[in-house]
Amino acid sequence: MPPAERLEAEILAMVAARGADKTICPSEVARALLGADETRWRLAMKPIRRVAVRLAQEGRVVLRRKGRIVDPADFKGIYRIGPPADEAGAGKSASVRPDSR
């Protein structure tokens, strides 16, 4: 398992590379560090979540669920990681399609 510092570096690098109005999936981080073997990268999901929560609490990233920013101390389920809200423009998420109305 990569150390927390390596997870943090990979999360921040991938968020920066994805762009200001996009998000990354935590599993992308796991696969980038541990390869495509699901039995290996799945083991990194909880440590990645812990690091992502800490980064969000520090204001270095935001966590999104269903396209909305969530409280890093109190959210459940699937989430995505994006740049801080002030860097993300109108708060768009790559995981949510815009409303067609």
C-alpha cells in the first residue's frame, strides 16, 4: 500500500491534470498507483478516502456527490474529487450531465 504522502501527491496531481471544472474518481487514483488488478487497487480505496477527506478539510480539494459539494466530515457513498470550489468555476462536475432545460 502506498504511504499517505504518495496518495496525496497522486490525488493532487490528477486533480490538477484533469482541469478546473472536472473531477476524478478515487478508483482512478488507486489504479494509477497499483495497476489494473482489482484485488490490489480495491485495497487502497479506504486509505484514499481518508486522504481525500483530509485534503478537503484543508481546502485543497472538494468532494462531490451527485455533482454537489459535500461536507468531508459527513458524507456516505460514492464520491468524486475536484479542485477547490474557487478554482472550479461554477462548480461543475464531470460526472454529472448538465440539465437540458
